[in-house]
Amino acid sequence: MAQLLLEFFCEEIPARMQARAESDLERLLSERLKAAGLSWESLVTFSGPRRLGLVIEGLPEKTEDVREERKGPKVGAPDQAVQGFLRSAGLDSLDQCKIEEGKKGAFYVALIEKPGRETAEVIAEALPEIARNFPWPKSMKFGQGDTAQRWVRPLQRVLCLLGGKVVDADVFGIKAGDLTEGHRIHGSGEAVAVTDFTDYEAKLRANGVTLTRDERRDTILTGAREVCEEAGLKLVEDAGLLEEVTGLVEHPVAILGDMAPDFLDLPPEVIQLTMKTHQKYFAVEDKAGRIAPKFVVIANQAAPDGGKAIAAGNARVLSARLSDARHFWDLDRAKGLEAMAGELNKVTFHEKLGTVADKAERVAALAKELAPAVGADPQLAFIAAKLAKADLVSQMVYEFPELQGVMGRYYAHEFPAKPQAQSRDLPASSQQGPGSAPEPSSGLSGNSGLLAGLSPADRAAVADAIRDHYKPQGPSDAVPTAPVSAAVALADKLDTLVGFWAIDEKPTGSKDPFALRRAALGVIRISQTSEAKLPVKKAILSWVEETCHVAGTHERSATGWWQGVQVGLNGEAYDTVIASAERETAEQPEPHATVGWHFEVLERVSDKLAKSLLAFFADRLKVHLKDEGVRHDVIDAVFALGDDDLVRVTKKSRALQSFLETADGAALLAGYRRAANILAAEEKKGFDLDGALGEALGEHPTPALPSRGGRDAAASGAETADGARPAQAREESSGGSAASPSPSGEGRGGGLTDDEKSALMIEIAKTAGHEAERALIAAIEGAGAVAAKALDDEDFESAMAALAKLREPVDAFFEAVVVNDERDIVRRNRLLLLSRIRAAADQVADFSRLEGEAR
């Protein structure tokens, strides 16, 4: 077994590319070695500012010999077939084949023997191809002809040793050798020959190079903590900055530098980000957690003076950067947050959804409406949403985009120079509800004085909401919990989701340019944390209404957002409604006059939009609950009832998952499937469930609608989540027409009134000739009522416990009773009883969507 040592030595590799380059090198070389039939014991990669490499232990010196038997044509086959077989096998004549007897006669069998290849030969062949096709995020071209390079930076050396011997490889015209180089300052200045990895690592260390990223990272963090502790301070740790600095140095030395104390009046986030972004310094805190006038810089050398000159030079550069930051800070404070909000109409949010000012109008209206759901003050939510995006036009956020929201919070605390109100009452424009067009105004577009009359506590709530409304921005990011912050964050994300859904800009595959998956997950996490009763469908309609009025007010109804929305509309609905609306408004040429029919179009298709968006939320909820062990089909089964309250859906999904993991749950699911399968089979033979139901209730219905066989309550709209039939459906059925199918596929059966349910069970009981049949009737009546009451109270555990009581009666019924009795009336009633089993379960969730075994 041999050791492979490989190093690509070049000019400085960008720090952000090094970790990925290690994994790419491992993948590419592993693929080539495995394809050649080679295996190994261990593989370790390493990288730094000037080198990328790996070491593999336990490689065989050559690949194994291969002996293969390949079956050919029959003996006596045409010469053309025989010659083709010999060519494919790499043989010269049939003398190199043997003949085997088979069931269908004698066949030629080629004996192919491939001797193993030298591992060094495999590696020498692989390296040039790996180098040519290496997937650097950005690369540069150097040289011409055979020596032309395409590498991240000019490649200077290739070190490649197998078992201590140089591999005869050529990369971009550079011959592989046994030489490497140490640190620019602490090295000898000459190339160093090595024999294996142990020798390589030792000689690099002697020449001032810490080879692995892990060791450099630990050295940096330990050194930075130590210099801070010696000064009685604490390092502000930053994992991202630590990872970047790890890729910038080969000989890390932590140095504590001084910052001018005058800059401490800047927001600490500004100081820290200035250090991080421009200079790659770590910030420092005092024992009280306040930013201290110090910084830690990681030098790439051990300076003779202990780093004093390095610290002084870096302090001068930092002062210049912080002076720029102070200038931006002063300009922004002089302008004020509300004046910035007045400039948002110059910033495009999306060409089809208008400007950021348009978005602010929509979000403010939606935040005001959602505020009660999270316990927030609607007026404060409105104000915060109107100003949440204002800092996007600030000088500071232009310089540091990472501070969006953060700077808005600071500017919200800055009182306006001329207060315009002394009470918490909103100006006229902000008092309008969703869908009321704000009055035209100059300057601040109705924002003037929004903050002036707020109490310190209210101002703080608004400021925090401005900062936090972008959260959460990732799975590990904190969720805003303050009521006003939660309301604005929900409104902002829902506006983004509904808006891009309306213009048909949905995520596809792995592409999600507008981070809509993250927005949906944010809505789920916020609503669950705050336990907000968030009606998604209602929020969508509110968005539609507000969008129409915003667009009408700004006279954009014929372009921009409206053209984008048309893309997402159903063609037939769009053509029909637009044609009639255009006729009605033919004498109103002004764009804003068409707002009414725009709303009519969108309102008619909002149901389709809501279903699509709810399906997207269901997919995100599956991801969110996956770690809890909640199955995807359980979530589908709960969503199928058309419930758009994400908190309620989540609680019910968890309860259903727990129930299905019990013996009672598994047995009931099996009984449900048996009942559903029998009903489906009988319906295929002509059994009319709606007709049987009407007959049992003493009605004389018109011919029932054909059974859809589907289970989509949201699509039919005939049944609410608790199994009760809407008033309109009851009125229609009492007039003699059949109601829409329920999720159970049983037409009116899923939406009976309590009186109808009782009457039906009495009718079924009249022919119940078996004790198991009578016991099941009683169990369904009891469990159905208890489950319905528990669902109304959102006590899902009790609802599942009620269903669990059906297990034994259902099992006993199928064990003792023949459903397809010879007597028609008995057969009808027993099939109706099966439909009641199905309806009892389907008031909790659509059990037909549950897949596989229950346990």
C-alpha cells in the first residue's frame, strides 16, 4: 500500500473558495480512482492562501487484473456477426474464445483478460483533466498553447508523490515534482523537497506554515481570546469572519489594536460591520457587553516588535473607515426616517409589483388587519409597516446592506425636528383600512408625523418591528416574538408570497430567486410561535383589495403589476371578466377608473391562487415538521379539509401523527380503508350513495351527481373542517338537489345536520340484525358527537381519543357482519353505515390521503 501526496501551489486563493475547493478536489480525484477500481483507507484534504492538496493513505500500487467472460453469437453464425463480436471484445480470432453449450445451442464465449494498471499511471492521467475542469466559482486564464492555464490564480508548482516517488504528471505544462514552498516571510525563501506527508507537514511548519484549516482556525480563536483576556476585555466572536480569516493567513498571530474612542457614539452594529467588512477585524467588548475602543487583527506573521507597528497602521485605516461611517450616520439622521420613506417610490420592488412604496402601502394595510391575531396594536403595526423599508434609501444601508432594518430602528428613535402631533391618533391616511385608497400628499406620501406623537414604549415597539420584520432569514435565525414585530413580519412575508404567486413567479425545482420558500417557512414559524390565528385565504383577498387600490391611486392599473398579474390568471376567467369589465368602463378612460373591475377579476381567481399557495405552505410545513417525525401524508390529509389556519393545521397534524402511531390508530385506519374500498367497489357497480341517503331520509332527490371519487374538501367547498354542512348546501339539498360531494366522496353524507344524522342512524338501526352492527351504530353516534365538539374546541387529542373508541366496534363489525346482504334494504343500510365510518374519520382529516402502514 502507498501514500499519495498532492499539492497545487499557486498565488493567493480567495478565502471564500478554499473550503469548497477541498471538497471538489476530493470528489473529482475519488471519482477517477474509483472508476479505475482503486480503493483506499483514508483521504484528508487541506488548503490555505497559496495551496490546495490532499493526502491518501492505503492506495494499492496497481489496479487488480480483470478477467471477463463475454457471451457471443451462436456457433455457425454469419461471419459479419462473428467479426463484430471479436472487435467488441478486443480479440483477433475465434482461437481466443471457447465454446459453451446452452439450452439454445453452442455459443462462442470470449475470454477477456485485462492486466492491472499502475496506480501512478492512473493518477498521471487524471490530474491534467481534474485541473482543466476544476469548478472554481471564478477562474483566470494565463499563457497560451499547451501551457495555457485556467485556474483560480497562476499555478506555480504541482507536488505529486506516490509511495515517496514523483508521479510523472504534467499539468498546464508544469511537471509534477517533490518541491513545495513555505511562508513568504518566515520561510527559507527556497523550494523545499519532501518525501512523504509527515516530512511535508514538518518542513512546512519549520518554514512558518500551519497547514490545515482546522489548526489555523483554532490558533486564531485561541490567540484572539487570549489578547482580549489579557486586557480585561472579551472577544466578539463571529463564525463567518473567523472562517474567512482562516483562509487569509498561513501563520496566524492575533494582535490587539486601539480604536479612537470618539467613534463609540456610532451604533455598535456599524462599528462591528465596518471592522468586519472592510478590514477583517474582530470587535471587542468590555465586561458589561459594550463595544470597547479596541479591535483584534490577525496578522500573517510574528512581527519583531510584537505587532505594535501593525496595530498602529491598522488603527489609522480603521479611523478612516469609521469617519466615512460617521458621515453617513449624520446625513441619515439629518434627513429622518419619514423623509426616507417618501423616497421609496423611486425604488422598484419588482417591475410587475410596483415600487417599494407600493409594497409598504400593501404591507401596512395587511399588518393592521393581522395585528389582532398576534395581540398587536393595529395602529402601531400600521406605522411600523409604513416605515419598515424606509432605511433602504439611507446612506448607511447603501454602504452596508446587512444593516437593513437595524438602521431603521435607530432612525425611528430619532425624534423629528418639528413634531406634528401630540397624541397616538394616526393621521387621516393611516386611519384608512385595507382597501381604502390613501389621500394624495406631497413629500412623505402621508407618513408625516407618524412617529411624532408616540410614547417612548410605543416608539420602541415600532422601532423593534422595523428591525425585526425581516426575520427569520434562515432556519437558525430568531423569530420575532413582540406582537407588533410579528404582525409586520407576517404581513411583509405574506405580501411577498401572494404578490409573486399572483404574477406567476413561483419557485421551480432548485430555483427560488425571490426566497419564497424562506418566506413561507418564516410565516409558519412566526404564526406557530405567536399561536396566531392566521386565515391565509382572507389575507390573500385583503392583498388583492389593497393592491387594486394602491395601483389605482398611483395610476398603474394598465401597466406594471397588472400586466404581471394577468400572466397568473386563468385564461378563460380573465377573458370573460375583462371583456365585460372593459365594456362597462369604456366611457372611463382614466386608468384609476378601472380599479373596480381589476378587483373583480382578481377576486374571482383568488380562490385558485389561495389553493395553490396553501399547497405551497403544506410543502413547507412538511419540511418544518419532518424533524418531529410528522409524516408528509398526515399533513396532506389535514390540509385536504381546506383549513387555512397554519397553527390549527400543525396542532391537528401532530395529534393525528401520534394517534396513528398507536394500535387504535393503526386499526381504525385499516377499518377505514376497508369501508372505503367496499363503498368504492359498490359505487363502480352502480350503487348511488346520494340516492341511498335521500331514500333513507325519506326524501325524493333529483338524480344524484356522478361520484367524483375524489377527496378534496377544499375543492368541493361542501363541508367545513368540523364536518358540518354549510347553510347554503343545506338549503340546496332541502330543496331537492344533491349537495356537493364531501371529502369522503359520499355527497351529502359528510355534511348532514345533527337532526339528519340522528334520523339516518335510526333508519339504519331498523335493519340492524346483529349485535356487532348495533354496537357500531351506537359507537359512531357517540364518537362522532364527541369528536365534533372536540374539534370545535380545538382539543385534537380528545378528538383522536373519541375516534379510538371506534376501533373495537369496527373490527367486530367486519368480523361478524356480511355487508352485501341478499336483502336490498339491509345491504343499503350497511353501506350507509360504512359511509358513516368514513365520515366520522374524515371530519378530523381526509384519511384517504394517508399512505402505507399507519405504524
